Amino acid sequence: MKIVFIWLFLLSYAFASDATIEVIKKVESLPTLAVEDSSISYDDTFKLEFFKTLVSDLNVISLFNVDRHYRETHFNDTNVITDNKDMNYVLRYKMFEDDDGALNIETKLISNSANVFIKNYKISSKNVYMFVAHAIAFDINEFMGAPSVAWMKNKVIFSRVIDAKLSEIVLSDYTLNYQHVLVKGGFNVFPKWANKNQDAFYYTSFNSTKPTLKRVKLSTGVTETIISSDGMMICSDVSVDANNLLLTMAPNGQPDIYIYNVNTKKYKRVTTYGGIDVNGQFLDDENIVFISGRLGYPNVFSKKIGSSSVEQMVYYGKSNAACSVNGEYIVYKARESSNAFSENTFNLHLISTKTNFIRRLTATGVNEFPRFSKDGDAILFIKNYKEQSALGIIRLNHNKNYLFPLKYGKIQSLDW
């Protein structure tokens, strides 16, 4: 029964909702930007779909006050549309399909009647148009000299529960506009990228007598069985060099953190507490943070691998779980209410391991499963509010949250 309770404690779910934007607090005035469509191919439905995705990406880079009105013009017109004459910037693009069926996009960024940025893009199929939109926003961000948003071009992997004991592992972009099912049939959860190149991933399968960790190579689809354990098996983190995994296993009925070397295929126990230790994350090569119930409630601790001593990392909140680490910073989920008759509030908080700095990142609803981008610029998370939920992006340096819908099913866990 203990193992069943722990699994229920770890599993989180999310439902579909409309995309919204949640601004945590006001920011300084931003330059204005409008978007003009000069496409000569494709129907109105697709053109509007691309426009909305591009506008969303331009909002997420958080450099502009982006106008949301859809307007069309000719690509070579010397002047911008009258409605856009007072804009600081105008982004004009032309989509067209070539003889090979590829999607081509010409773009130019206009400021003060001059073309300040020009670039052309090509992708084999219009079905992956969202990746071109992400690339355009990324390049404009680079042109403006802002900190990199390379995470926009990263792939997201998540587990979607679609029925009782039935789930799928899905590959997507960060907006969920693109979705491709990688693993289906049975109950498969907790996907985790195997390396920074995102060319392979781990996941936990419940389709045999024991929970089993498997590894899939994207280019071939070949699946390899890594390790099985009674009771529990989760890969919660992968080292920077991809050689070591942090696993939560319960071979003797008690969950603990183990470190597994993918080259030697050997593992060793890292935590030995007689209670719940789960969700290990590498703080650096020698130290980890993890969630433990050793205070009588879930909280965030750290320890040096091989040492018996542990250090409490969080002193705010009475139910702190689902942490993620980037450098000196830790983001975690904390329960901020205790109401037996309605939903409780769970917010995400950011702390520094070097100072007393603490910052609340969300304000309402149930916010969970945070995951840092590799560069630490953004946090991916799941938000549930008023029986609706979305996948969210937090831009740490801009104090903004951006929320995107899942069209069907329930998100169990994710990584990017």
C-alpha cells in the first residue's frame, strides 16, 4: 500500500484549456511590433494558424508589445500598412510552396521605413510550420541582442494518460502545436531526455511484472531495457555528460535515490533514510537535491554523493515537492493552502543555494512539475486552475508566464 501511495503522490495530471497569458507583474514599456502577411500560397485557415503561432512566439521572447491584428499586404510594398505606421517595428513575411512541396518563408523586419533584418527559411512540409515560427522568433531575438532563447527550438517530451492504465509518450514543441506519438500501448510514464542532443530518451514501463526503465533512440526507434526494480523505477535526472542517471527505486519496499552508470551498468544507493526519498536532481557532479519526507512532510534536501549528512534547502511551505535544478537555483512546488472542501493552491518558488533569495513564480491554481531549460532562462511547468490546465512557460528575467493548451488526455510528466 505504501508504494501505491507514493505513486499516487508522484503522478500529476493536466487537462486541456485555451491558451492564455498570465503576467505576474507589470514590466517596463516595450517597443511595439506588428506582423504583416504577404503569403501567396496556402488557404486562409493555414495562413491564420501560422500567424497566430508566430505572434505567440514573438510575445514569448518578451521584447515587444506585439499587435495581435491580422493584416495582409504585398511583400515588396515600400510602405507598411497605414494601421502600422506608428509601430516601432513591423515584421513582414511571405509564405509560398515550391515545386517540391516545401514551405518557403521570406521575412524582413522593418523599422523607420528601412529593412533592418532579412532572412529566408525553408522546411520540407507545412505540417511542421511551428518550428519555422520558433526559428523566426529566435533569430529576431538574436538580432535584438537579447539573451538567447535557444530553448524555443528544443523538443518537449511528455507522457499523456488517455485511459485507465493506458498512456502515450509524445514528442512536441513547447507550444504543443506539434505532437507526435513515440510510444503507445500499455502504461508508459516519466519520460526523460537521455542527453542534451535530445536524440534518445528514457521512460518507465509498467507493461511487465516489474516497473522497467527503457531507453529509445529517436533515429531508429530501437528500444533498450536498462533496469527493472520491484515497487518503483523512475529516472529523475541525467548528468550533463549523459553517463549517470539518478533513479528512484524501491527494491525492498522503501523508495531511495540511486545513481546508475550507463557504461558499467552498475548502480549504488545514494540515500538511506527509512522513509520516502524521491526525485533526485544533480546539483553538480558531486551533489544532488531530492524530495524527502524526513520532516514528516515532503521537503527539499541536498547531500553530497557518498556522504551520510543531508541539508534542508527550503524553509518555506509545508508540502514542498517536484523540484528542478539549474546551477545555483532550485525551483520547487509548495502547497500554500490546506482546504479539505476545495482545491488547494500549489505555487512554484525559486531559491538560490548561495543566498537567502526566494521568489514566488506563480499566483493561483495548482502549478507543478517544473523543469528548467538547459540555459536556466525559462521554466516549463503544468498549471491547473478552475478545472482547466495548460503547459506553462515562465520567463524568469521578464516576470511573465505563458500558457498553452493540451487538446486531449492528461499530462502525467514532462521534460525538455
